[in-house]
Amino acid sequence: IDISTLRAQTGGLITLDRGFKNTGSCESAITFLNGEEGILRYRGYSIEDLAENASFLEVAYLLIFGELPSESELNKFYDDIKAESNVDEEMHKILDGFPKSAHPMGVVSSLTNALIAFNPSSVNVESKEDMYNAIIKLLAKFPVLCAWALRKRTGQPLDYGDDSLGYVENVLKMMFKKANQNYEVDPVIASALNKLLILHADHEQNCSTSTVRVVGSSHAGLFASISAGISALWGPLHGGANQAVIEMLEGIKEDGGDTKKYMQKAKDKEDPFRLMGFGHRVYKNFDPRARIIKKSADDVLGNLGVEDPILDIAKGLEKEALEDDYFVKRKLYPNVDFYSGIIYRALGIPTEMFTVMFALGRLPGWIAQWREMRLGKEPIGRPRQVYTGEKLRSYKPMDQR
Ligand code: ACO
């Protein structure tokens, strides 16, 4: 039965599901998620397996094309990316127009959209080959834009990467190499970042991914869809939580480290404060990514010899929340963002860049979802509503209002 027949038969009845809590928006073969049991798989591979064994670029290939690449497939994939890593010089002028204080998420989202002007062929993706070219361009240029956003903020001259390095190592070098100085990639840092990016790479129909699919469903093009996804990710209830977590933990530390006081605030319904990094729309048992990241935080800080009092506050909060009726009853557990910021800090990444790092990790997932949507010829995303406004009324002249 098609939807218009159903609507005619039911007198125009529609489903109302605020926040789409139980509405499937598409069929997808990319990411499997079981929130009750804390299972996350990309294309059938468990997140634990991939985080332990794979490189981020392999995972990107897996998500986008459906299978793990052979060695030659991976080499070709990376060679194609390296060949597209230049960003038009005119883009510098756009970057220059932003104040130094601009949030890097706004900068990266705008620059991603601006890329369309310099790569107009990326919009028309009628064939698989066009699609592949647009995807490669974005995977190549997006890390450059992320690095530029950081370098602008830290006052470093813009830089391109180093083709002899791996994708993740190159990201680090583009971000952190200082002018006229050598930069040796620390393998501990590269491996930690590789793992974080994998853990963030896809998460089925979350807010930013749904945004990418909906915008893409109007055939607006890959870069415009991803730019919209970046904006959706920015919010503190979504990817922006990693920045918000660190700001919250710093606030608690500066306020004397009284975690109980903040637990109380989080439970007070009159107080807008929420325990950032806690709770998830789908995970009602635990977030498997948070488990891996918590262990990784201990390893990375240990390996780098970093002592961060904020890690102790985080662990204290987690322990209290796990024993607290309010949190237990509502099934609120640490999510992926609760510990990721602590690792980013240890890696020397500034707080305002955390959500950009998330976007870098999520990029292959967004691309995979966009590609699936376009290849599946999905119709334009267009939900309905339940109208609660005024009934028909007549226009009132100004002097009668
Ligand atoms: N602190 C305190 N109470 C919370 C929290 C929290 N972090 N999260 C949810 N609750 C409470 C709500 O107040 C609500 O209580 P009530 O039933 O008494 O009204 C109940 O738990 C259910 O919460 P909802 O907001 O209805 O759950 P929803 O699924 O809509 O929201 C969300 C999920 C947005 C993640 C929420 O838990 C939250 O705001 N968490 C903090 C922000 C955060 O960490 N976001 C990152 C999510 S992961 C990601 O996007 C990568």
C-alpha cells in the first residue's frame, strides 16, 4: 500500500514522533547498532576488532565501499587521495576573512561549502565514477581544511601535508608542524588518533548523518551535504559534547572538585545543567566506544607520561553516576565523548578543535551514508507535521491590530 492510499484510507492520519525516537528513515547496510546490548559493527565487523587492528583509511574504504580493501586497492585509494590534496589558493582568502576567534567548526563547515565553487564537477554525480571523484576530493581536502582552521587559530602559517606519510600521520603533521621546524610523528599519538577516528567513523542515523542524507536527498551535492552535517555535529547535544565535557570537567576542578555538587545539579530539573558526555539516544546499556576510549585514555596518558587531574574527576563522576538511582533508572552511561576529550588534550589538540577531530573521523561515515542514499535513489527527505496553529482568519488592517 502506498503512502497516499494509506493517508486517504485513514483520513490523513500521520505518525508523530518528536525527535524521531523510533522512526526508521531508511534501510542501510553500513552500520549495525544494538543499543540494548551495546553492539556496534561497521559492515559486519565489530568496533572492538576494527579499533584494535585496522587503520582509519581501511575503515573509511570499508564503510564507503562495503568491503575491507586488498593491499593494492588500499594503495590505489590512498594514491588517488594524495593526488587531490591541493586546495585552491583562493580558499586562503576566504580563511583570511574569518576572525582568529572564529570557532573552527564554523570555519570548517564554511570552507567545505566553499570548496564547491572551486570543484563544481563534484555536484553532478550521475555515474559511480563521478561519485568516486567527488568522494576522493573530499577525503583529500577535508583534513587540509581542518589543519588550516587550527593553524589560523594558533597563528601558524598554512601548510600542506607530506605524501610520504600515512593519512593519520599526515593529519598530525599538517596540524602541528611549526614553521621552519621539523616534525616527527610520535607513533603513540598517531596510534591513539587512528583509534579515535575509527571509533567515530560512523554511527547509523544520528543527527548529523541524518542531516547529510536529508540535504543530499535534494541532490545538493556531496560537499554541501557534508557541510550541513558538520553544522549539525557542532551542537553540544551531539559532537560538540566532547568540548563541553572538558569545559565541564575544568569548571568542576576550578570549583574545588566537588563532583557530588555537580551530580546534584544534573538531577535538579529546575537547573539546565546536564552531565555532558552522559546519556545516549540509542545506547541504554553502555556505549561500546566509551569502553574502548576509557582504556585508551589510561594507556595514552601513561605512555605520554601526562598526568591530568581532569581524568580523576571524570572517573569520579562516572563511578558516582553508575551508583546513582537517577542515572541508573534513566540508563544514563558515559558516551563516546566522555573520555575522548581527555585523549585529545593529552595529544596537544586545543579544546575548540575537538569537534573538528570528531568531524574528521565521521567524514567516511557521512560519505558512505550519502553514497548509499544516492545509489539507492532515495526520494527527497520531507517529513510531515501535526499543525497546532490558528484556524483560518481574515487579514486585519494595521490600525485594527
Ligand atoms: N544529565 C542529566 N540528565 C540527563 C542527561 C544528562 N547528561 N541525559 C539525559 N538526562 C535525563 C533527561 O533529563 C530525561 O530525564 P526525565 O525522564 O526525568 O525527563 C531523561 O534522562 C531522558 O533524556 P532525554 O533528553 O529525553 O534523552 P534523549 O535521548 O532525547 O537525549 C542525549 C540523548 C541528547 C544524548 C542526552 O542524554 C544528553 O543531552 N546528554 C548530554 C550531552 C551529550 O553527551 N551528548 C553526546 C551524545 S553522543 C554523540 O552525539 C556523539
